[in-house]
Amino acid sequence: MLGKVFKYDFKATVRYFVPMYVILAVLTVFNKLFMELVPYNNKNYVATSFKTAFLVFYIISLVCVFLLTYVFLTIHFYKRMTGDEAYLTFTLPIKITTQINAKVYIAAFWSFITSLVVGISFLILAAGHGIIDFFGKICSLIQSYQYSGSIIIFIILFILACILSMFYSFLMIYAAISVGHLFGKYRIIGAVGAYMGFYTILQVISILIMSVSGFFRYSNYRNDFDFLRFFNGYMFYSLVFSTIVTVIYYIITVYVFGKKLNLE
Amino acid sequence: MSCLLECRSITKKFGTFCALSDINFTIERGRIVGLLGPNGSGKSTFIKIANGLLTPTSGEIIINGSSVGTETKKMVSYLPERTYLNNWMKVSEMIAYFSDFYDDFDKNKAYEMLQRLGISPDAKLKTLSKGTKEKVQLILVMSRNADIYLLDEPIGGVDPAARDYILNTIITNYNENSSVIISTHLISDIEQVLDDVIFIKNGHLVLTSSVEDIRMNQEKSIDAYFREVFRC
């Protein structure tokens, strides 16, 4: 059943994402053309203006692509779980966990694809401008670093954090929407309030944990102190903390839609 | 006859407003039941609870021996009072959707009914009128071989000609093992097809009776008796 729900969630969302990626691809191609055809010190005012304009469009579109990924997926979840479509969603003979899992996976899927598309777009723009040298320099920098082991751990933790963030950020939105659902007619205001509440509580807890654990006192350490190792430790505990919070968001979402559903 | 649906002391409150108050009744197999009451009497609330769309404040509904949940959703075919179709889909895609999720969905029956009503399977749902969408929704719901059909205002938004077709569809598609509950306030239109009636007023159960008993004992049509009971 999860596969079937995912299939229809994919069909419902793909029509938003493909045009968005096509626009980014077109802007990438135009930028690449202007980068190659109009050099830095070009005196042609019109060509330089176009180049600048397309670069600005490109940067704006990058911000929009990430922002719209959240907007599209939030709207999709909201419509499917609390709008008119919810009347069908919740009368299908499917467990509530399957419905929510599919929504989490579709969000993680599109987050990953968006990151991939943006990454490819960057690579296309950077191709032929010393990109291989750039990566080579980073590699040699890592190798020459006194505590290279810490860098490998940092990279692993960073990848784990990226994967977790795809689930964490969307489950925070889903949990807020589910809490908002408890407010009946005021569910949008309730959802926004719940999101702000979650955010504030997390910030307070994070700052408390950082203060107690001594994170803010790292500058007192000696010069040869392996900051990265210290930072990895912090990152590890943040990952554990974020995982717990993600599970809590998931439980809230499942509980509200499973036990407190009220489609008025 | 075996009991298909049992409503056990259902109460539903929205804040301080009591939409349903201690409702008890049973529905047997092979019956067409009219859930009748004025607007805001609690008919839709009951149907939503039976579908798991509303959580009751207290009490429970038992369908074929199971509390409302994933198992009962396999047995219940629900027509809500609003359009729940995915607007971006074609009619044929919606049929595929139902076919994917409901084991008891009969695709051929759905295409047959579409043809009879002159609705193109290739039509996009967003291009259809409200009435046509309601017909598509009814076709989807009645193309299931479910144990119980819960139809919330199935004839409210369609023209009189389509009403006859809809009622005919309901009668011809249910069998002696299944039951149909039709919620409406347009009683004269559906009176002819009903076996039993349940009257609800302001969230309270007023009456459960067979249509035959009312006609025999009250010597009135259901419509006339309803007007008497719910006189303003």
C-alpha cells in the first residue's frame, strides 16, 4: 500500500516540480552562455547588462526553488490531510502511518531531487572554470589537516545531518499542521502558532544544552586544540537530539490524524 | 437478519455544541435506510463518524463486528456531501485510483455507468461542472461491491432527471447482503426506494421504523409524516 500511496503523491506533486526544474535549467543554460560569451572585462554595456540580469534571475530562482519545495509539499500535505481531498484520504482502507510515511518519503524525495538539480546546475556553471582544481585543492587541504580523522568523521556526520534534515524539517511542518487541525475553523492560525511554538521551544532547549555542555567555552582551549573534533562531538549530540525531536513530531502527527481526526 | 451496523450511544460535541446525543440504533443487511432530518440535525456528523472522519466524544459504531478503522473502510463505500476528487486527474485516472485502493471496485461497472451518463473517461475533472463531478463521484462509490453504502445527500446537487438515474443506480447496485444509508432532507424524491427510516432532530434520535409501519400505523407518506414531526 505504501508504494501505491507514494505513487499518487508523486503524481500529485510532479506537476509542480518539473516546471520549476525546467525554469532553473533554462536559467542555468542562459547563464552559462553569457558566462562563456561575455568575459568579465567586456565593454559592451548591453551584453554585460543581460549577463548581470540573468545572474540575478538565477540567484533569485535558486532561493525560490528551495522555498517552493517547502511550499509545494506543505500545500500537498495540507490539502490531502485536512482539505476536501482528506475525505478520500481518510476513507481509503489504509493505515494512518502508511499515509503519513508516504508524505514523509515524498517530501524527502523532492528535497533530495531539488538539492541534486541545484548541485548539477552549479556544476554546469562552474565547468571549465577550474572546478576540478577547486575540488583537488579541497582534497589536499583535507589531507594536510593535522587531524584528518576528524574531517572524515565531520563529513560522515554532515551527510547524516543532511539526510535527517529532509525528514526533520517536513515533519516539523506536518506536526504543526496536525496540531493546527485541533483548532477546528482556526486550523491555519493554529498550525502557524504550533510551528512558532515548536521553533521557540527547540531554540530554548538547544541553547540550554549548549550552555550546560560548555559549547560556548571552546575559545578557552589551547591553540593546538582540535576544534573539529570538539565540533563533531557537538554535531553528534545534535543529531541524536534532532532524531528524538523528529520522532516526537512523527508521533504527534500520527496521534492527531489517527485519534483526533475531525473533518468538520 | 444479521446486524451490519450498530450505533452504540454515540455522542459528538463540537465545543459546547452537541451535534449528536446518545444515539443508538442498528441496521440490518439488505435494507435501504433513509437518515432523515432537517439541515443541521446531525445526519452528516453520524455518517462522518461511521467513516472515521470524525472522532466521537463518546460511544462507538460497530460495522460488521469491527470498530471503525482500516478494516471497516474496506466494507464501507462513502459518498460525502462535498467533492473530494483530485481535480488534476482525468476521470479514467480516478477510476484507476479507486481500483488500486479498493479490492471490491468493479472497473467495468464504472465505465458502463460513465457511458450511460455520457461522461468521457478522458475528461479532466477540473473541466467538469459541479453536477457532473457529483455524478462521477456517485459512479465511483456505487461501482464498489461494498457491504454498506453511506450516501450523504446524494441527490442534493443534481437535476431531477439525474436524480431518477441516481436512485435507480442505488437500487440496482445494492444486493441482499449490503445496505444503503441515504442521508437527505429531500424525502419525496427518495421515499419510493426506502425500506426503513431514521429521524434525527437536533442531534437526538426521534424515530426508527420501517416505511411499511409508518404507512400502516400513521396512514401517511414518509414525506407527510416527516413534515408533521419536524414542523417548525
